[in-house]
Amino acid sequence: MTSTSEQRERLAVVGPGAIGATFAAVAQRAGMGAVPLYGRTAVGGITVHPDDGDPVVLAGEVRTAPEHARGPLDWLLLAVKVHQTPDAGHWLRSLCGPETVVVVLQNGVEHRDRVAPYVGSATVLPAVVWCPAEGLDRRTVRLRGVPELTVPDEPAGHRLAELLVPGGAQIHVRPDFHTELWRKMTMNALAALMVLSGRRSGVFRRADVRTLGLALARECMAVAEAEGARLDPAFAEQMVDRLATMPPDMGSSILFDRAADRTLEWDARNGVLCRLGARHGVPTPISDVLVPLLAAASDDPN
């Protein structure tokens, strides 16, 4: 890849929240120029503030009207919440062509099945997002560490690494991507305990929450292994310990959504465990309790 304007690959972001804005900043630093942003609310001057670096002001403004779609693109980063994917379908259809790679920066384990109906013959590249970014308001994103993605060992995955690593991201290309997907899925599922307690990661330092977290992580492992993932026997302890040793004020996007009384990604992060567990005959007693509570917390209060 090259960063010259004549050969620069065209890239855009659908969903300029904390994750979308962060990777737009990565692409801008990698020489992609003003990255077009597509979303529901017109916003200009979004700034990403790394804790250990200089702020990056995104040159592109958020485009909201369908006629503003300028495709087909080479790369499209899809960063809307899972349940917002159908509403983003018009952007996907307008911006994608046969040569487009759609990088799915979403939670869950069903990336390709979820996105494929909206992108025609474009390539769908699932990604595991490890990115400690928090939206402080519509124009301000705090980035507390290095943004990372894990992608499958496929040509598009290697090309994405070449494209974004110069912008300061870490891109891990993994042959056993399926297992990596379930590693993140377990972390996502554990975040439900933050939502339901109303507390950030420090809550995992409580002995009783740690015990509950271990039981939930082991439940995730059982479903993951039934789905073909290969996890270390100590994986559950490692995940809970990771949460317990994070800065105690570290949060999760689903916790931030709960605090703002927004719709939650409860199905992609937790409901899927019940669905897949039932398919394989794997009991999911803890998820069977948590999921209705998460769904109720997500209901429109009106």
C-alpha cells in the first residue's frame, strides 16, 4: 500500500461512534486523507484524544443524507451497533461494490451472516475489536490504549494490516480466527455484570462477582467449544483476572449505553449464548437469567 494521493485506497466509516471515529483517525494518520463518515447525526470536528499522544481531529464530517453516499469504495469500516445494522443497510448498499471489503467492527460471533444480506458481492471481513475508546460526547472520543483488531488469515486481512498499521493500530492476522472471536465474545458476555450492577471493571475485584464471572465465563467456554473454538482450560480465570486487573474505572460500550438509556446489544453479546447453547444441548443457566434482565433494561421506558 502507499499513502500517495494518486494511489490511495478509498475508505469510509459507517457509524462514527467511539470505535468508528478511532479507526477513522487511524486511517487518517495512515495517509488516507479525510475519511468520509456516514451516520444518523450530522457532526463535524470529531476529535480522538489518545491518553499518550496528540489529538487527531477528523477531517471528514458526518454525512446523513442517502444522496451523500459516494461509492463504491475499496474499504468500508462498519462500526454501528449490531442492532443498528438493518438501519445502516442503505449506506451499505450504496457504498459497496464487487471490489469492496467491508470490515465488520462489531461484537458477537455472527458477523458474516449479519452483514452479507446488505452488501451484495462485496467481501465481508469479520474483525475482533480490542479498542479502549470511550465517547465523552458526540465530538470527543477518549482513547486509553492502542487500538487493535484481530482478523482472519485471508488476503483481505493481510491487506487491512498493511493499510492501517502505519496509522498506529495493531492488526493481528490469525489462522484460528474462530477461537479469537469467542475469546472476545466471552469478554463481551462478562460485561453484562457491569451493566446489571451499574459499575465499571472494578466490580470484578469483589470476590462474589468474581465467582459469578467465572461461572459465566465457563458457560461461554462450553458453548464456544460446542461451536468448535479451542480455548485453554484456564481461559475463564484469565478473562476474569483481566477484567479485575484493569483500571477500576474502565468501562464497556454496553455499560455506557445503559447509562445513557440507549438500546443495548444484549442479543449479540449474551442472547446468542442461550440460542447456540440450546442448539448444541449445552445448558446456559446463568445466561438464562441475565438475558431477560438485559432485555428489560433495553426496553423503551415509554
